[in-house]
Amino acid sequence: MANTSQSKKRARQADARYDVNKARRSRIRTYLRKVEEAIASGDQTAAAAALRAAQPELARGVTKGVLHKNTVSRKISRLASRVNGLAAPVV
């Protein structure tokens, strides 16, 4: 348990950051779920629109320190290739 006033303050700040970051992660997951649902429905225009809406949220997660830059880059790349794959007929 925190003893000094500074360590008590840092504990309070850590709790506040935890709540904020938890909300950010939840918001990002919601956007990703919308993209996944649009891809599953097979509607490329809806999937592309959902991906365009999700990209700034993911980028914001990087700047706020919630997600790593390479993780977000990988997620966007994989989602974009799946969205683009909806247009091409499967041979």
C-alpha cells in the first residue's frame, strides 16, 4: 500500500489512467467489430466505410499509448487486404 503522499497520488493517477485506457480499448474494439461484421456480411462498401472510420481510432490508440504502433499497422493492413479481397471474385 502507498505510504507517502506522492505514492498515494501516483496510485490515484494510475487508477485514473487505467479507466481512461480501458474506455479507449473498448472504443477501438467496437470499431474493429464493426469492420469484422461488415466483412462477414460481404458488403464491400460498408466494410470500406467501417475501415475508414476505424483507422483514426486505431491511430489515436497509438498516440495515447494504448496500443503499439506496429500492432495497429498490422491490424489495418490485414483488415484492408480482407476488405479489398471482397471485391475480387474467389477463383
